[in-house]
Amino acid sequence: MKIGELKICSLSRQQQQQQQQQQQQQQQQQQQQQQQQQQQQQQQQQQRHVDHFRFQTIDSIDHHSINKLLK
């Protein structure tokens, strides 16, 4: 092998390593996106729970005040 051939071999190896690193980074980004989606879903569920609780309290207050008025 000549010096030129050795350089080409080492260059192609470096490129392969860089490509592998890029692929790993992409996978990490995908995982982060999935985590963000999960967090959004949890927030939505909490919001629903709060709304439901709010309605319940309003109903109970209304019934209580109506009962007082009737008496």
C-alpha cells in the first residue's frame, strides 16, 4: 500500500464514525420528543381533573344555596 492509499482508508473510517455519531444523536432526539409528548399528555389529564373538580364544587354550592333559599 502507498501513502495515498493509507490516507484514503483512514479518511473513510473517520467518515463512517461521524455517520454513526449522527445516527446516535438522531435517536436521542427522537427519545426526547417522545418524552415531551408524554409530558403533554400528563398535563392534559391534570387539566381535565381540575375542570371536573371545579364543576363538582359549583354544583354543590348551588344546591346548598338553593336549599337555603327554599327554607
